[in-house]
Amino acid sequence: MKKVTLSIGGKGFDIELENEFAEYAWQELQKNGIAFDRNNDIIKLLNAYFSTLKKNYDTDKKIESMLLQISQYSL
């Protein structure tokens, strides 16, 4: 497990994540302008959250489409 620390509204939050996921989360948060060495605005965190949520939504839609295509070939 790896600890990731974020500062929001002047308060630090420690989050324990699996090692590989921690690295991925750290990189994704940095891409969205989240800093680990200073305070973060709540709006930045919300934007990062919804950006990641959109990415997951798009991925789910692609998977659904691929499964539909596979099921059509199986018939």
C-alpha cells in the first residue's frame, strides 16, 4: 500500500492505495492540475473527478459496443 496525501481547503488528507493504482491515480491527478505539494481548490478536484468519470463512461460505452459486436459474431 502507498499513501497519497492531498491538501484541500488547507487540510491534509492521507489516502492509502494499492501501489500500482496509487501511481496511476497520482499521474491522472497531476494531468488534471492537482498538486501534491500545496493546497488544492475544491473546483479543481471536482473537475478532475468529472474528467475521470467521463473517461470511465466512454470506456464503458466502448466495452458495451465491443461486447455487442462479439455477441453478433457468436450467433
